[in-house]
Amino acid sequence: MIFMSEAEVLQRLSLELAYEAVEQALVAASDGSGTVYPVLIGGGFRAGEVFAVKAGNSPAEQIIGLKIGSYWPGNAARGIARHGSAVVLLDPDTGRMRAVVEASCMNGPRTAAADAVAAARLANPAAETLTVIGAGHQARFEVFAICAVRPIRRVLIVSSDQRSATSLQGHLSLLQGIEVVCTDMERGCREADILVTVTSAHEPLFAANWIRPGTHVSSMGSDQPGKQELPVDLLRHGKLFCDSPRQSVSMGEFQHVKTQIEDGSIKITAIGDVVRGAAPGRESASEITIFDSSGIALQDLYVAARLIRDRSGEQG
């Protein structure tokens, strides 16, 4: 059995590798060459402790497996990360365990890669101002990924936690030639060309009319029933895209317009269909495009498989 430690994943993983693998995974999820199974959500012994099991397969890539992701809020007091995850790949011939990849440090680049794949197709090509709402660990990955696909010149940080906002501002100082400013919610929304929400919110973060025509919005935080970052009015007037339509309406941002999606009054498009040319992305400079990322198993499986394949190639 193959084992890849957190330290080795951290050494080998790049945003470029994550982008390529996640883009392939999103296409597989949309064209039927890959399968995403329903998510299992469980809990720990104490309030707030939750884990999710996401599974999938891809016959073309000979990938079968699952990802276990956990959130244990009490870990902060222990001096360790709240989020943890591992990817298990099975041997497609025997069903036995083929590989275990410690994947906590993979979450950031993998999640941000999906955001970048969407922004590359949906954001206006000349988008220069990026607003990120939320200043936790994931936020910096989102910013770096978006800056790799669009000519960002200014980043606006919006957070209710000033200490986290200041810390994120420091991390983003590595970006050359980009102004980084901490600001309030309304200004951040009104001035954004690209708006990324990466929070654990359970109610809308801002007013729909704060988003100007032509903005691209990515909701990265809604990955459980009940979570919500965006106002419903914005969803009703935007052009909607997601990683997995079925998952988005069951546990992602679009669960809040599920009835309208089911009756056909609102349409959602898998971003993988846009990547492979089976559906249009942005069709005018004035459209508000919205991408919901609830996170699908194939993203984790493709990244893990790519890491293992690259290592095997080096050793072989």
C-alpha cells in the first residue's frame, strides 16, 4: 500500500497541479465519465464536531476512492488545525486499499483551484478588483488562485475579525504589484469585479443590490445543509454555475433556490460543461455570474492520484 504523508503532500502540491487535476475532475463530473456519490455527513461527540465522507470513481482514469473531511472546533485549543482530511484510493481490480494520502494541506489549493477554473471562464477578462469576504485559512488560497487567472491589481479584504483580516493582509503582501486593503462589507461588494465568499455563514452576508452588473461571484463556504452566504435575490438575477448540480441543491448555496431550479424557472450549469465547451459561460460583459462550490469527491481523488502518479514516475 502507498502512503503519502502531510509533509510530502505539502512539498509536492502546487496551485498549478491542483488546477490541472481539478479541471479534469470537474469535466469528468459533468460528462458522465466520472461518478460522484451522495455525501455522508456525521458528527463527533461534542457540539460542532462534524465530518463528511465524499466518494467517487472515474473508470477512464482508473480512480476509485473517498475523502474524509472533519471539522473539530476544539482543536484550536490544542494548537492544531480545526480541519482535517484524508483521501483513500482503492485498487480498481481488487477493491483493496491502494493508497492513503494525508490531505489536510491539500484542501486549500484544491478548493481554490475550483474557484480559479470558474473565474477563468466566468469573470470578465479585464477584472482587476478582487474582494474576499472571510479572512480565515482558506481565504489566502482563493486570492492566490484568482490572481493566477485574472489581472488583479487590488484585493479588498472584508472580515468581522480584524486580527484575521490584518494577518491575511500580511500573507498577501507576497503578491507583487497588487494593493491589499481591509475594508467594510458594502464597499467590498460595490467595488468588486470578482467577489469570493469563504465563510461558514448561515444567512446572507450582504444585500443583492450591492453587486454591480458584470461582477463574478464565487460562493466557497456553503457545503452543508443550512449554510448560506448569498442573498436569494442575487441568485434569481444571476447566471448560475456549480461543481455538481445535484450536490449544490442538496447542500450547497443553491439549496436556497431549490424549488425554482426544480420547476425550471432558474437554470444551473455544471462548470465542467463550460470547460469542455458543452455549455456557454459568460455571454455578456454585464452579466452577473455566480459559481457555487460545495466540493466534490472527484476533485480530491484526482489531485491525490496525480500526486501519487508523479511520485511513481520519479521513482520508476
